[in-house]
Amino acid sequence: MRRPWLLPGLCLLLSLSGAVAQKPKATCPHCPPNASCVNGTHCTCNPGYVSGSGKKFFTFPLETCDDINECQPPFSIYCGLNAECHNAEGSFYCRCVPGYELLSGDTEFKNFNENTCRNATSSKTNKGKKELQQIVDQVESFITKWQTEKKQEVASAATSILRDVELNVLKTALKFPGQKVQEVQNSTVAIETRVVTDNCSEEKKTFSLKAQMNSLDIHCNDIVQGNIQGPSAVAFISYSSLGNIINASFFEEVGEKHRVYLNSQVVSAAIGPKRNTSLSKFVTLSFQHVKMNPSNKKAFCVYWKSTEQGGHWSRDGCFLIQVNGSHTICNCSHLSSFAVLMAFTTQEEDPVLTIITYVGLGLSLLCLILAALTFLLCKAIQNTSTSLHLQLSLCLFLAHLLFLTAIDQTEPKVLCAVVAGALHYLYLASFTWMLLEGLHLFLTARNLTVLNYSSTNRLMKWLMFPAGYGVPAAIVAICAASKSHLYGTPDHCWLNLDQGFIWGFLGPVCAIFCVNLVFFLLVLWILKRKLSSLSSEVSTIQNTRMLTLKATLQLFILGCTWCLGILQVGPAARVMAYLFTIINSLQGFFIFLVYCILSQQVRKQYQKWFREIVKLKSESETLTLSSKLGPDSKPSEGGVFPGQVKRKY
């Protein structure tokens, strides 16, 4: 067997043996640097060097070999167009002049025949487009491959390909910073990239990128990322058929009564070189609809969220701005892959619930206005308690009226947001006055033993108006200042569920309900002690029992009915929906019943008003009859006018 690694050693051995066998005729003189010995007798300079004396062979021990500058006369090496010669120690090389580069990507060459210097921008453009084209071709092959795979495998593969495409596109864009804008597309993918190499100026405040009739608007400062050295890039990618794979079945946030479909292309947006960065401003995405003029206008702005199971569509951080027949516009607080989901109702709203809502709220409005008039006009019952009842009735009346007339008026968006903010304030104010009702009831029960209400009245008069109207105003102001765009939804002028914004209403409501429950338990405890200590004070016992009844009914009015809303799940959901609708729509009727009908003083006042109305009506009829008979008419015998029956008492 041959062993190639032995050959160099064998050759060296033979050379040494030959050298020993044949002695040189003369000893080679000591040669200077950059020179070699010839025949053991003379020295000569290596290629690229020349002797100081100009001789080719020399034996003079002090001779030197100097570097030849091939780029100067008499040599003046010609490198070809758009290139120049550069001298090197013992050699030379050619290099393209600034602004040009070799098609091969190399930086140096030796002969003008190797000159392929071309304009650098054109070369980079061609190379950048070539690399981007390779990326879009890979995406096309992926989509064809994964159309028949299992859901979880598809989600994982989609997450991977979306991430890889973003990374590769950004890498390609940053690799050629001289090419500010690059665009490439095929039947499956369209890409546009922008590179920013300097600071943001006023004319470059916002960058707009387009791909397949979709667009992205992003602030320049979010691309530049001030703490990053070197160029930054933004990429916008649109996938024409990826939505057929990661379709609406990957969206899990819509209830059973809705069915959804993807009504846009899937797009991706990314910035580099640092990708995980917070945005100073929302990015605006405009999607062209796949199905024009959808029959409904319920749209969801969603992004592809990576999970351990692969991924799914989510609405976190994305908000609907506008939707029309051809486009949907969204704002997002982060960058990812996005799409628009359109939802349509597969189950019609229950007409019975709709009728109950309108009839119940109509009756409540009537009862609330009657209650408000009672508290205003009935001077016999006017006190701190009736002032609280009056404010509660007015707030609920305005809230119910606005709900009936404007809750579905979603266009224009600004007006819908104003309506949502007004409803937020009025319902919060109603609950705040309910809290003050509970506080007053507790203070009244506590002072019942001494029958001294002066301290309670002073406290409530000082507290009720700043708290009743100021606290809800502060809550709404904070919500509007932080997330005003979440007022109004595609279906209703109410608070959006995104980012937990609904807790700007539910949080205070839950707190008020809990505090009122504590007040109610304290009132029952106080009244129990009071009832056990009473013996012969019948009137006090009756008043105490009425107070207990009011406490029970008030807790029911002040929040227990809203608990039915969270019980609308499972097999009992339909029953709970009916109970919730009936009881809450009749809340105004309950207030009128508890504070007016069940109040003995109010009933007496109603009877008094009724007698006065009957009396006025009788006098009016008598006056009308006498005017018809004329001024000269005299009563008949017995003092009765003709046609008038004499009454016996």
C-alpha cells in the first residue's frame, strides 16, 4: 500500500544523500534579504525586487535587494477601467476605484483581464434582489408543502418560517446599506425594505412601506433605535396565500355565536438589527380586503402569537381604527405578523331579550322620572336620604336614555367614543351614588339608638357631591388619558375588551359591590341588636323593620343583579341571560318601588296630590259649567244651578 505521507520525507532523504555524495565546487556566498542563491556561487534578487547595483547576479556581500514599485514608471501596471494599481512588498494588486466593485465580490485582482468592476449600487441591488428572491422562493415551497399537515405542526412551522423570513430579510437589507429601498415579489410573497443610515429629520418623520396593496406606517425613531450603532432597517412582508394555512381556525377568542374568516393577506413587519424593542408610537397597518364590501363590519385586528403549542392569532396590542368596504386600518403597539379577521353572526340575537330590554328600560325611565319628581316636589320627605335618591335616579335615567338611543351608533368613530365615555361616566356615577346610599344607610342604623342624625347629615352633605360626581370623573379621565382609543367597539359604543380596559368599569363596580355588602351585613347586625332590646316601642320596631327591608332591597338594587351577568355560562346560560336582562332593565322600577311606593310618607303625599288633582278637576268643571250658563244665571231653589244635582252629605 502506498503511503503518500512518506513521500516528502523520502525526497528529503534523497536530497541530503545527494548533497553528501557530491560536494560543491564553491561555497555560495551569504545572500541579502529578499535574495536567493544560484548554483551555490552567486546571489540574485527575488521576483519583485531589484539589486542596488542593478546587476542580476552578484557576489558582493553588502549588496541589497529593493522592492520594485510596479505601479510607477517604467512599469505602470494597467489594471483596466474603473480600477487602479496598488504596490505591495515584492508585489502589486489591482483594486476597483471607490463606488465600484467586482462582480465576484472579491476586493483584489492581478490582471486587467480579471477586471469586472461595476457600479457598486447596481451590483448590490442585483445581489440583494437575488438573495431576497431566494427567500421568497423558499417561502413558496413551504406553503405548498404544509397545506396538508396537522394543525399543531402547521402552527409550529408557520411560526418558524415567519421568524426566519424576517431575520433573513433584515440581514439582507443591512448587508447592503447603500441600497436604501429594495422591493421584490413573486406570486406568493412581496417584500419591501428600507435602510436608514442617519438621524431622523422632519421630512423623514414617518416611513411608509407597501406590499401587495397593504401598507405600513412607522415612525423613523422606532427604526433608527438611537442606541444602535450603524444602519438600521425595517422590513414589510406580505404573504398572498399563507392565510390559507394559518387561517381563522387558529383564532380562539370569538364566542359561539360568531364565525370568523381571514379577510386579508398575512403581513409581517420587523426592524433590525435589534428586533425586541418597544415602540414609541403605534404603527399603522392598512389591509386590503380579500372579500370586498363584507356584509358586516365586525373586524378584528390580530397578530400571530408564538406559543409552546406553535402559535395562534391574538388581539393583544392591536386595535381597530377604521373599516370600510375595501380596507381595514389597525394600530398596533408592537411588530409581528398581522392580519384582519372578519366575524359574522351565525346565531341571531334573541328577539325576546331585545323586547325585554326595550320594554324594561322604557318602564325604568318612566319610574325614574317619577321618582325624581317625587324627591324634588315632595317637601315633606326632603332630607339627605332623598337627595341621594334624587342623584341616583338622575344618573340612572340619563345612562338608560343614552343606552337606548346611542349604544349602537358606531359611526362616526369619534362620536361613538364620546358616547362610550359618557356611558362609562354615568354608570360609574350611578354606582358611586349607590355606594353613598349604602354608607348613609349604615350611618343611619348606627345612630338609630340615640336618634341623632345631625352628624350623619353633616358628613353626607360634605361628602356626597364631591364623591358622587368627582370620583367617577377622575376614573374616566385617567382611562381616557391613557387609552382613549379603546372607547368604542365595532358593534357597540362601550369599552373595548382589549388590554383589560373593561376593568376601568368592572374594577370600581366590584369594589362598590363588596363595600355595600359589608355595609349591609353591618346594618343587619346593628338592627338585630336593636330589635332584641326593644319591648314596647311599637313605632320604633316598625321603623326598624322597614329599615331592614330597605337594606335587603337596596343590596339587591346596588349590585346583586349584576352578578347574574358572570353566571351566563354552561347549561344555565340562557336562563341567567333572561334573569339578568329582566332584573337590570327594571332597576329603575325597583328604585321607584323601594323609595316611593314603600315609603309611608310618600304614599300620603301621593294621596294628598291625588285629592288636590280631583278637587281642582271638580272646580274646573264647575267653573266651565257656570261660564256656559252666563253671568246672569241664578241658582234655582236650594242654591243649585239647573242641571246640577244637589248633593247630600
